[in-house]
Amino acid sequence: MSNKYLILIVEDEPNIASFIGTILEANNFETMFARNGAEAIMLITSHCPDVIILDLGLPDIDGQSIIQSVRSWSNVPIIVVSARTRERDKVMALEAGADDYITKPFGASELLARIRTALRHVQLREGERAKRPNGVFKTGELVVDYDKRRVYVKGQDVHLTQNEYKIVSLLSQYSGRVLTYDSIIKHIWGPNARQGNQILRVNMANIRRKIEESTAEPRYILTEMGVGYRMAEAEE
């Protein structure tokens, strides 16, 4: 699976959705689509996209409600793309938690600039929280490169899936600290994940198979039984 940034396009008008998707895919983004609010919530909680492009005028749920719902548990960037041009609509969307607001019609350059700005802000927030110099975390022979979104062991890319990378990245940002199963699941899959801890255990088994010399005696990601997982301390 690719480690390209994943963009969720929430748009019920097929021509506009196709237009946005074509722009993004031509610029090395991965895309997925939702035609209504219910699909959007399902995809946000199951796939944890890096950016959400959101139309407010959906057939089942108003976009404002989606923003409020997502903001109750996630800081994923939300860029509103809407035909609503009233200042009140823009203010309401931004106050609800949207990161940006673009009115239709819009150009490809404007959309790409807004997406890149949103991603840059996320990286700055994560960098401040993690305080990793040069965007790299290192412990032993394990390296997490936040800028490239890659994980290396002994200099070799271990080819994690998107969710596997997000789990390792999250744990590395809090290295030395136990993160509970629930907190990891909420961060990666959202609060509505129904699989319990099983989906996390499956992902962790795959991660350890890729990064650990011995899965029975892990060196990098340690299990705190009944509580969660802890990444080994970062090297100074």
C-alpha cells in the first residue's frame, strides 16, 4: 500500500468530485470519495484520511454537522469547498472547526495550495509536540522519517501500510510513554470503530513481523499487558 497522503473528497455532485479527484491524483495524492454524510463518517473513522475536502450541501447531513462531529475526536484538516458564499456560512464552518473555506467555482492551483498549507500546519503541530530534530525519530536501528512517511530498520524501508505507519508514527511521538489500546484505536480509526482491540492487534502483529528480529521478544514496540503499547525511548 502507498504512503501517499490520503484525501477524502465528500461531494455529492459527480462532476465536481471527479474534477477534484483528477487534480489530486495528478499531483501524487491518493483519493477516496463519499457521496453523502453517512459515507463520509464511515470512511473517516475507518480510513483516517490526512485531509478532508467537504461540501456543505450534502443530501443527508449538513456539512456543518459533519465538521462538529469530526472535531469532537479528531484534528484532521477539513477544507470546505462550497457554493455557499455568505460570510455567515464561512464563519459558522470555521468556528465549527474547518481549517479553510473555498467557494465554488475554484481553480486547481488554489485547491492544491490550500491542501499543502493544511498539511504543513499538521506537520508543524506534530513537530512541536514530538520535538524530533530534522523530522526523524531514532531508537536502535529503527528510524521513523516523518517527512517521507517511511520507517526503516537497518537502513531498509520496511514497507508499512498507511495504518501501520500511523500506528508506529503515533507511538514514536510519545516514545517511552504507554498509549492505551483505546487511545490508539481512537486516533487511527476514530471513536466509532467496532472491532475492539482485535484490529489493533492484527496491525501490531504485522508491524512486529516487519520491524522486529524476534516477534516473541520485541525490542522497539513493547506491550503493557491489558493496557496498551509503548515505543522504546528515543536516542538523544
